Amino acid sequence: PGCGLTRSFVSLAHGDWSRAWLFNPAGPLLFVFFAVQIPFRAIQLWRLRVGAEPMDSPWFYLPLWGIFGVMIVQWFARLIGWLVVA
């Protein structure tokens, strides 16, 4: 399911979104998820430093499970041959 993620991330870093999608359809989603983690984790560290409770909710993990689901679906689709990647 994760095959092509590195090439997808490299293509995204170069601004080539369509090629990144071809390498792995979950790549752009995972890239955005990781990019959002940077400010989120910075806010968490700040909250801990000032003595506030960390933000925690089961809803924070929902996007990650969605991305995991997309990765599994596209993996099965490629195994069956529904998605053709050049």
C-alpha cells in the first residue's frame, strides 16, 4: 500500500501534483497530513510549556485512518488491475 510514497513526496516537493497522484494516490493526502502535523505539534508543545492540558481527541486520528483506508483501497485496486499506472 505504501509503494510509491517516496516518489510521490518528491514529486510533491517539486510541485508536480499530478505525477505524485500517479505514483501513489494516498501520497498527496499523507503529505498534507504530515505538513499539518508541524504547526499542530508546535501548538501542543507550547500548551505543555504554559501548563495547559494537551489537545487530545479521538477525532484527531480520523484523518489518519481515512488515509490508511485510501492506501488499502488503492493497493487492492492495483492488485486487481483497476488502476493502470504508466
